[in-house]
Amino acid sequence: MMKQLPLLGATLLTLFSASLHAGSGIASLTLDNDYFINRDDGYTNGLYFTLYDRSGIPAMADDSTAPEHSVLVSPLMWSMPTERQYGSVNALKFGQSMFTPADLTLTEPDPNDIPYSAMLSLTNSYLVLNQDHADVVHSTLGIVGPAALGKESQKLVHQVLGSDDPQGWGSQLHNELVFQVGRGRIWRHWASELDNMDLLTSLKGSVGTIRSAASSSLIVRYGRDLKRSFGSFLLLDSRTTNPVAVSGEWYVYAGLQAEYVFNEIFMDGNTFRDSASVNYDHSFIGLNFGVAYSWGRSSLTFAVNHSDLLQPSKDRYSDETRYGTLTYAWQF
């Protein structure tokens, strides 16, 4: 089963990508890692490959040929707006996430620290852009536990880098099929006359065994041609990145996020079996900031996420879920 999962994910992405409109496709590779902020614990690594199909963007034209969505988000499409649309994006992401405790040399990890865990997942996000707001639905299916290959991935990377060999993967979460669905909206409240500054707010919610949470964000940006890319901020939580930045624009941004987490499998442990877990503060206020730059048919995005502002450094969850993320995207 473990050897078949990566092949299954690649096969699903191949099937979904067959529906891409000619010339409208974008692909991206995203690396999340706490090494970007000089750490090696908590959310320690994530590697994702994403395919995007878009229409109406970036020209902000009437969207008459919207890309098809997959069966993953079909049950959620009733909640999407039916008024005139100026663009839409269908994003399909396959990847691996890993969480580890602070001390990787312990065979029996600290029971008060974040447990070892990994997840292989497939996410479909569907975004609809309008004149001054955008909406998104997303759905994720995945598996946590040894079948997610976290032990093998981290040991290989640490061997290449010459880092400490992680010893505690024997205590990781058990194999479990997991899911999550979500809905969000972002508003563009203000923009400068030259379209080089704007102010965004968002509301998002998700439910599932992976994570259930509600959040709100305030985002300030400075850059070029910002109107074409504001909706893509709804994709950040699903580890997909800016699907419209391959059009000559650039920007820097800072965002303030307030969030309440109801459940988080990487902290609470397995849903239906006893496993390692850790107590954490379910409320969170954090600062995210980053930069996106595009040239030709490519773009590069770097961001630092979940820099908590209020919780004390001893809080495991808020302190150890900080990470940097680097994405390269290209149009084909």
C-alpha cells in the first residue's frame, strides 16, 4: 500500500490535468520548511505539486469558459455565487506534510511535544473572481500514519543534509484516512488609483478530521497590477500559491490573521484510535508576510507564515507552526 500511494496521487493528477484548457495551464512546486526561519521542529516540511486551470484571468474579462471542477468539490459548489464572474481557477494539489517534535534524537519523544506525523493528500480548490471579491471552496482527501512515508522522506533529506537522524518515528500517528472541506471569501475594500496598493479582508472556515477552524485576515499589499491577483490569497491555507502571478506583476504583502482551531489531527492525534497528542491553545493571532515576483512565463513567491504575536514562546502550537514557504510556478 505504501508504495502504491505516490503512484495513485500521480495518476489522479494526470487524470485531472487532462481537462486543462490549452495554453491556460499553470503548474507549481511548493516547499514549506522551518529551515527558512532557522528551526527544525513543529511543521517541519511540506512538498507539493499543483496544477491550475484558469479562465478570464488575468484579463479580468467576462468568464464564459470556466474550468471544470472535480468530484472532490462538487458537493460544495452550491455555495458559490452565480452572478457574473470575471475569472475562475481550478487547482489540484498533491503533496506531503510532516510534523516533528523539537528533539529528534529521542527514541521516545517528549509526550508534551508535538508528535511525529506525516500526511499524503490530494486537494481540489475552486476559486471564482468577481469585481471586488472572490470566493473559494476546497476539499482534501489524504492519509496520515506510516503509509504517508514521513519517516522515509525525513531520513533521506537529513542524510543528504548531514543533519541528525530522526529517532522517534516509531511513535508516529497510526494509519488513518482523513478529509477536510472548506469555504472562504475575500473582499478588496480599497485600492489606490494606480492599482499599486490595496487593502483586503477575508473570512474562511473548514471542517474535517484533518482540521476544523475559522479565521479572518486583514492584508495590505504594494506592487503592480494588484487587481488581477487579490483572489489568490484564498488559496494560501491549502498550500497552493498565486495562480495569476505569471503575468508580469509583483507585490509585497503583510497580513494579520485571527483564527480559532477546533481540532487539528497533527496536535490532537488520531481520530478513532489512541495515539500521541499534545495540548495547545486553540486561539491564534499571527502575522504573515511575503513577496511575489513574475517574469516571462514564470513566477517566484516566498512567504513567512504564522509568526504569532500574542502567545508566549512556551506555547507549543503557536511557536512551532511557523514556517517559510517557497514556490516556483510556470505557465505551459
